[in-house]
Amino acid sequence: MKIFFTLLMVYLSLLNAGEIQRIESIANDISQLRTDYSRVQSDLVEMEVRLEEKKEQNKILHQDLKHYKNKVLSLENKINTLKKSLQTKEKDGVVCKMTPPKIIKTKVIVYKNLNNQNMKDDNKFPNLQMKEEFETISNDNKAFAYRIKNNAKIYDAKDGIEIETWEKSTSFTSNVKTQKWVKITGYFVDKVWKPSQKELWIKSVDVLQRDNSE
């Protein structure tokens, strides 16, 4: 009898041990399912947030697209307006009419002086003719002899730059004279007349016109 009860107790213990293990396994499965459910819920929330962000981005893109479409449409309207205006002007003959350039005729006056006279001998003194003082520039071939009254300054042009000083009684010739200036077209070196190689001017107040008796 004791053996029977002992075997019965062992059997019941084994049954309880299997049941407890099965219950523990079920409990573990439930815990894992809860963990998985929490993770899925978290992923679902994150995906919903991303979806909302994408929707907002798409909304902004649609607004930008609409804005640029309107801008392109406005530019196309302006282009069409300009084309119509251009066509109208072409019909009226406004476009492609060029104003002919104005031709300005320039008159060149060449003043003759002793420098461009033809001379057989450079040292030959030119024929001088006496003439009264004149107000405007002389542009003929008549040369006159002059003498400097006092030490005088020589310039490179009328109202130009002073380049040297000539001594009193220096003689020279000229056929170009104004009211205030006399152009030196030739001068004497050792009593030999030589043409000027550069532009030389002297103030008329510093010179005296010579006569044939000198």
C-alpha cells in the first residue's frame, strides 16, 4: 500500500511539474507578444509622423509649383504683349528705320610759310616785301623780316610753353602773324638765313618789323 501511494505521489508531482512548465512557457510567450506589440506600436507612430512630414513637404512643393506656374504664365503674357507691340510697330514702319548718318564736311586750311617753300639754296635769303601790320593771320607767300626789341621769350605755340629766350636785336623772318603773336619761320645764323625746324612763336610786342634800309 505504501508503495502504491508513493508511486501515486510521484506521478502527481510529475504532472504538476509539466503543468507548471507549460504555464511558464505560456507566460513567456505572452510577455514576448506584449514586447513585440509595443515595438510595433512605436514603429507605427514613427511612420505616422514621417507620413505627416511628407504630406507637409508635398503641400509646400505644390504651393511652390503653383507660384512658378503663375510666374511663367505672367512672363509668357508679357512676351506675347511685346510681340504684338513689335508687330504693330513693324506694320507702322517704325521699326528698322535707321537714321542716315550726318556727313560733316571738314574744310582744311593750309597756311604756307617759309618752311614749305621750294628753295634751290637753303642759305638763300627770301625776297622780302614791306607790309603794314595786320590783325589776322597772314597765309600768303610774302615773308617779312623782324628784329627783337629786347631779350624775349620764345614759345612752342601761341599761348604755349616757353622753350627758350632770344637776345635783343636777333633777326628772323615770318609770313604768319596775328595781332598778338608772330610765328618764326626762319632766322639768321652767322648772317645766313635758315628755316625753322620746329614750331617757334614770339609775342608781337617784343618785335619790330624791319624795312629795306636796314
